[in-house]
Amino acid sequence: EDQVTQSPEALRLQEGESSSLNCSYTVSGLRGLFWYRQDPGKGPEFLFTLYSAGEEKEKERLKATLTKKESFLHITAPKPEDSATYLCAVPNSGGGADGLTFGKGTHLIIQP
Amino acid sequence: DAGVTQSPTHLIKTRGQQVTLRCSPKSGHDTVSWYQQALGQGPQFIFQYYEEEERQRGNFPDRFSGHQFPNYSSELNVNALLLGDSALYLCASSVNRGVSADTQYFGPGTRLTVL
């Protein structure tokens, strides 16, 4: 069974305090790993797609990396507007269709 | 370019009733997936539609059914509503690329409350 585990469940940082969020996964034949940001009551907003171990992608203060067993979302010098829940997801095993299995997310709070 | 749109935004129903939620994909997208998100949880995959057929289904009962139209828009139907069906229902669209998984873009969701 495909599994995605995110840690920590919640994280409170001071503005400018860098940190990393973890996403570990168990899936047969990884066909991609996705990071999303979700604000309360809204749909997830796409951040990154990673396809192979060693791949890295950056966007503003965020950088996502991928290994064979886990992915990290690094947040450098965060600002209060980076406060949100960060979700990672992998496509379900079985090929063809791409239904996603999500982790429970990391609830990130950046204090001014 | 309009993103994924969903209607209605909010819905209140009574136990035992039936509900239909609607989704229009991003322009150029041919695949629609539906997810249920309970409070404090990650989205749970319900099913995916491509070429007007259900291509994959998550662990949801037959009370959950769907449809995709020739213009790629989609509906999610839930029969015999239970209190536990209260959740944010998310629609996501993507392009079928075969082996590698394409990015799914989400709509704003429909908040369903069952009383």
C-alpha cells in the first residue's frame, strides 16, 4: 500500500528562521513527487514536481529536493506570508492513472 | 486563462439526501480527479476520469459516483449522504501523459456540510 508520511505535523518559526519539512514515501515505482501549499479553506496550490532522485527545484524562498526514500522542502528566511499547510503527494502505484496519495501535511506558522 | 473552477462553493444537505458537485478543468487539460479532504487531513483520492471513463478509484463506496462530459468537465455525485461525508471536495485537472505523472492543478473546492 502506498504511504506518505510528513513531519513535523506542525512547526512554528520566527521570521527569518530557516528550516526543513520532511516527506517520506513508500510506493512501488515512483513516477513523481508533488509539493503543494494550502491556505485554510482553499484548494492546494501547486509548488513543485520532482521526478528523480537528486533532482532539486527552487522558487523564491523554497527549495525542494528528492532522494529515493524522501523529499525535503527547505524554507530559507521565511516571511509571515509563508504560513500555510504544506502537502506532499505521490501518484498511486499501478501505472496509467495518476490518483495521488497525500500526506497529512505540515502546518507551518511564521511569526513576525 | 481560467484555472480549475468548481460549483457550488458551499452546500448544506441533510442525511439521506443526494448531492451533485461540478468541476471545469483548466484549458487544455483532459483528465479530472476528485478528492475528499476532512478537516486537518490530507486530501483522499476518490476517482479519476479520462476520456469520459472512470480510470482509477480510491477506497470509497459506490455511493460516490461521477461522470465526465465530452468537454472534459466533470460531476461528482454522492447518494444517501452521511454525517461523515461532510468535507471539502476538491477537483483537480491534468493532462494524460502516459508513463510519468503530470501535475494536477486544484480548484478552490466545494465545502459540503451534512446535517
